[in-house]
Amino acid sequence: MSNISPLETFPNPRPGRDFEVKIQCPEFTSVCPKTGLPDFGEIQITYVPADLCIELKSLKYYMIGFRDRGIFYEAVTNQILDDLVTICQPRSMTIVGDFTVRGGIKTVVTATYTAEEE
């Protein structure tokens, strides 16, 4: 997570109950590592928290940290999943990177995590 703001969490107010949290980040930007041109899209986060929830202000600054970073769609979607899973250890999480059409091509990348049953 270098050059990216640290993510923060807070205690799940209902850790004994499964509930789904959906977060939309409709103004996501990064940079194409091939052309240096800006990439735009929406990042959708859906998760079932375990003991911790994601604090939204820190998430906002974390997302802004990708603004000048050259990274492919597939890499950024999976990086966000890895970072969020590391920080909050959810029961499950899905990240959808829904990127703006460029050159007549639309790309949507979905990465999913499910905690292993113990």
C-alpha cells in the first residue's frame, strides 16, 4: 500500500449477525500504465463484516491515492480486495471495478474473497 493512505476500521456493532455492506466509489481514477492517460471508473465494494468494518473517511483517502498511479484495471481491482481483506478480515468481500469505455471497449473486473470455514 505504498503512497496510499492507511485504511482504518471500527468495531462491528453486530458481530454475531451476518449483514451486507455496500459501498460505491463512483469517481475512481488511476492512470493507464501503457499510455499515461487517466482511467476512470466506479469501484463497488460489497462485504459481510466479521469483527471490523471499514471506516469511510480513510477509504476515501485510500482511493484518492490511486489517482496518479499507473496500474492496470485487473491489478487495481485485486489490490483493493487484498488491502481491504487484510485490514478488516471480512466473512466475504467482492470488489467490482466498472471502468469507463475507452476506445470502444468496456471493462468490468470482479474479484471475490470468502473466508475459509474453521
